[in-house]
Amino acid sequence: MNTPVTPWVLAGRILSIIGMGFTAAAGILLAIVPTWWAAVAGGAFVPFMIMIVLVEKYSSKHGLIGPEIPVTSDDDA
């Protein structure tokens, strides 16, 4: 894997995963009680999902994730 990962990418990943986990858990727990707040929690999940998609697209575009580029040396020829 290519390194280094910038602090912004790392922070974006952490924030989005924590946000998705919290809002999904809140939505499930509130759905057990049947209340309209479950829909609000479900709707709050969407921005965090969009955030992780954008962070991963940024990482991929800038070569922070993906297959490693093979290293060639002049001795191979």
C-alpha cells in the first residue's frame, strides 16, 4: 500500500466511520421504539456515507490507495 496517508484523509475516515456507526446504532435503537426520530437518525447517516465516499475517491485519485507501482532498477536490463 502506498504511504503516507495525509492527516486530513485519516481524520476524514475516522470521523465518517464513527458518524456512520453512531447514526446507524441510534436509528436501529430508535426504530425499536417506533418514533419518527429513527428516520432523522437514518437521514443523518447519509452525510457520513457521502463523506467516506469522497475521502476514498480523493485517496484513490492522489495515489494514496491502490496497487503498488512496481519498482524497477537499472540492474534488471
